[in-house]
Amino acid sequence: MQRQASTSSGSDGDPRYANVDERKRKRMISNRESARRSRQRKQKQMEDLINEAALLQNENSKLRQSADVSSQRYAEVKSANDVLKAQANELTDRLRSLNSVLQLVEDYSGFAVDIPEIPDPLLRPWQLPCSVQPIMAAADLFEY
């Protein structure tokens, strides 16, 4: 049930105001239609934003999982590297001990003994302390 708008001048049958009432009615219908379209646009924008937020949350979750896997892999590689460093230090210490024994043998026996030099990787970090041979990577080293 729609109410008809009446003019405040009391001229319901006056033909001069019929055109004004018709323009008001058309403008009111146009405004309602415009408001309906505006509500629809806002509703679609809201739905689009909700969908985009869901996609971004999903992507964020995947990135977090990937970062967690990378962090775990980093910790594993770092741990393995620490073990290798400790082993290298231990072997260097053993080599120094053996070299000192060889030095004692040379000093007391008088025989010349070839004592290998222990390389110091800190003095020349760009040079490897071992022979130049390619290092083969394990197949599972780079798999995630």
C-alpha cells in the first residue's frame, strides 16, 4: 500500500500542480531505484571483500606452513653443519697431536719425517683446506 503524496496547497484538482506532482512521483521512483542499485553495489562489494579476505587468509596459512617447513629444514641443516664443524675441529686437533708426535719422532730419531702443514681456513677463507674435488650433494638434501 503506497500513500499518494498530496500537495500542501490544497489544490488537488488544479491542473497547474499536476505536472509538479508527476515530477515528484517520478523523482521519488528514480531515487528509490537509485537507492536499490546502491544497496546492491554495496552488497556485491561486501561479498567481494569477504571472498578476497578468505582467499588472503588461505594464502597466509599456506605461507605460514611453508615458512614453518623452511624454518624446520634450516634448523636441521644448521644442526648438521654444527656437527660437521665439531668433527672438523676434532680432526684438526687429532692432526695436530699426530704432527707433534711426528715432530718428537723426528727430533729423537734424527730421521726427516714429512709433517703435513695444518691449513688455517681463517687466514685464507677463499681457499679450501682440502684437495679440489667436486662435492656430491645427496638427493634428499634439497627435497622438502
